[in-house]
Amino acid sequence: MVMIFFIMTIVIAIIFVLMIIIIIRIFVVALTFHVGCRVAETYEQFHKIVDELDPASDLKWWSQNHGIDMAMVWPQFEVGLHLHSLLTY
């Protein structure tokens, strides 16, 4: 009688462990599928952005904003009244 109880306990424990393994496996497969879809979508967006790049226009923009074609804003010096009065005498 004790032996049957012991065997049934082991069988129930094995079934319980197998159920947990199956649940974890289903979760991993679902997660992998979900992440795989997001990776594919992200890759497609990245590929589209890379295809739309135009190095010539990027270099032109950089040159106009930070390079040799940048607009120069020279400082404006103003002569104050006291300096102007000294220069006129």
C-alpha cells in the first residue's frame, strides 16, 4: 500500500514537472515569435531608412551649417558716445 502511494506521488510529481516544462516551452515559443516579428519589422524600418539616405545632401547640409559654406556673422562694433566725443576733438 505504501509502495503504491509512493509510486503515485512520483508519477504526479513527474506529470506536474512535465506540465511546467510544456507551459514554459509554449511561453518561450510565443515570446520568440513575438520578438521575431518585432525584429523583422525593426529590420525593415532600418533598411528603409538606410535606403533613403543621401550622402551628398548630408555633406551639403553639414558644409552649410558647420563647414566652409557656413554664413559668417561678423561682430558689429559700435562706437560709444564718450569715445566718439574723444575722436572728434
